[in-house]
Amino acid sequence: MDKKWKIETKAVQGGYEPGNSEPRVLPIYQSTTYKYDTCEEVAKLFDLQAAGHMYSRISNPTVEALEKKMAMLEGGVGAMATSSGQAATLLSIMTICTAGEHLLAANTLYGGSFTLLKSTLSKYGIEVTFVDPELSLEELKTYVKPNTKGVFAETIGNPSLNVLDFDKFSTLAHDNNVPLIVDNTFATPYLCRPFEHGADIVVHSCTKYTDGHATSVGGMIIDSGKFNWDNGKFPEMTTPDESYHGVVYVRDFKEAAYITKVRVQLLRDIGATMSPFNAFLMHIGLETLPLRMERHSDNALAAAKWLEKNDKIAWVTYPGLESHPTHELAKKYLSNGCSGVLTFGVKGGREAGEKLIDNLDLIKLVVHVADTRSCILHPASTTHRQLTEEEQIASGVKPDLIRFSVGIENIEDIINDLENALEQL
């Protein structure tokens, strides 16, 4: 497949190439099992000595096509789909962190990710330190420990919408010989390709813009293939895995060591597998990703500018606005737009904000974000409810914050809906 294609072409045609007289559209291989001619062939599959599908918990042709497309879009050596974005985050970390080890993470993460890292990982002996991404590099380095195994952050924080300083965070990670793992869900590879800015592993909640239509739950891990795992800090990559008769990931799989390990070890054992049908829908969804992200970004910027001028609005946050604290980082790293999510507060505080949400018609109140339809949410009482008030504020969630996911409808209809709801306050 032509790796020189532009990203729009990769989105449409990447990942699946039919042979002569084969289906033009990716088929759904709704099968758990696969047929082989000889016992020797199956044995080679189980010893990781041959490529192929042994069982759909580990790999499947439809899911594989989506993985290949995501790897092409992000510029990685390989990708692995999971049952959800949360599963992608969990497995990406557990591949390199075990009990007694440490992870450094930005404190501006999505509430579900924050809870996963803070509460769940601690039960399995993995310590996580949350840091303010606005700290200087020198200050951030003081939080690194001898047993730190990785740094985790989001390209665009959810819902604080801070843009990651890739130069600072990649330096932080690489000066300490650990990988930078970046959640690129809000930006998507169309707006930002983290590998080009120093990231080593990228994760996605494919439930959001990848699918784009609020039909399917799924996640993705993509490996840059650039990190040096043979640096003395990751013996699990350089010593034999007895569950595969002594396979050594770095020796046997070279640049694909990480993505191979996460699949054949973690996905094999935990089974957080994406269904072929969801992969089929997401593969189709990606065909329009560039078109959708352009419209999402244009609409969100127009809505943010309109809200900023409205006298009933207390504040607006969107990376595309010059008033945003990380606007310069947005110009540096988000070349095609700033995505489709903004936040704002209504004068009158939380109560007024709830009345605004109740008064909307076109824009729906749903516990979701980042699909074609405009939707709205109050994070402090929903997605970030499990955090303390101090943790909410640290992650950018003010009590009156309203998260607005701007869809691809006509912008005049979106603004009219906001205006009508505000007039009723």
C-alpha cells in the first residue's frame, strides 16, 4: 500500500485492499475461528513464528483492516484495537508497568482516565503521580522516580482543552529513558500526529471521532516503533517470555516489539477485544474523518467566537481562540484546526447553566462527545463526578463548566439554538 498517500486518501483507502473479484468494501468476518491445512501451521501461529489469525480474541481480518488504517493515519509501525478507549489506556500502561512501578500523568485527563489511573491501577500496585502540565520542565523532572516507567498525557485535555506541550513532555520522558504515551482522541490524526512531535505510543477512544456517529464503542493503541526498549529499564521486552517458549520481543520483533507484546500477551490474557462489526463501522467512519474534522473545527470556532461576545456568557474556553492559554501551542501542533469541543460558563453559575441545557432543542444532553451531532454535558455532575472538588478544579472542571461538543450541522442552526436557550434565562 502506498505510504506516500496524503492523509485524506489514507482515510478512504487505507487498511484494506481487495484482490481480483473480491468485495470493494471491507467485509465483516464474523467468525471466532479459522481453518488450517496442517497441525504444523497452527503450531507456528501459537509460537509466533508465522503471521495469521489463530482466534478472534487476539486478531480478526476485519479488525486488522481497521488497525492497519489507524497505523497508516498516525504513522506508526502497527496498531491494536480494543473493546473501548479505557481498555486501550489500561493495556498501553500495563504492557510496560507492573506492581511496584510508577507512572507520571498530566492532571488534565478525561475523568474516566483519571479514575482509572488513580483508583484502579493503585489496586494493582502501580503508583501514578498527577502533575500540572503547565509546570516547567525542571519542575516536572522533580516528580520522576527511579521506578518511573512512562509519561501519560492527552493532546487536547478533556474537558480543560489545554493543548499538550509536546516538546516539553517528550523531553521529560526521553531524558529519563521512558516512553511518552499520548491520548489523541480529541485531535485525531487529521489535526495532530503525535509521533511527529516526540510521542512513542498513541491511544484513542475510537468511540469518539474515529467512529464519528455514536454507534460503536472501541479503542486503539498505535506504536511508533521508535522507542528504544533495550535501554535497561524494560527487561520484559528483552528477556524471554516463557508463555511463548522463550520469545524475546525486542530480538524477535524489532521495531514492532511493543505492539506485538500488548497483543499476544495482554489482549490474549485480558480479552478486551473489539468486535468485527464495530471495526467495520469504524473503518467506514474513518473514510470521512478529514471532512468531519474540518467542519467540527470550523463550527466550534464560530460557536466559541459567538459565545465569547454574548453578554450572558461568563467565559469561553477553546484552543482556537486567541484568549486561550495554550493558543500558541494550538497553532504549533494543531495545523488543521482545534477540534470540535469547547467549554463555557453562563452568568449565574451552575444553576443558570443547567437551565440553558434544559432549554436547548437541537443540541442534546447526552453522556457522549465527539460525533456528528451537537451535544452538551455538565462534567462536574457526570463524567468527573467521582473526582473530589479539588481534583475537578485541578483537571480544569469548574463547577459551572459546560462541555459543548459542536457537531457538523449548519452553524446558523447551532447558534440559533444557543441564542433561543439563552433568551429564556
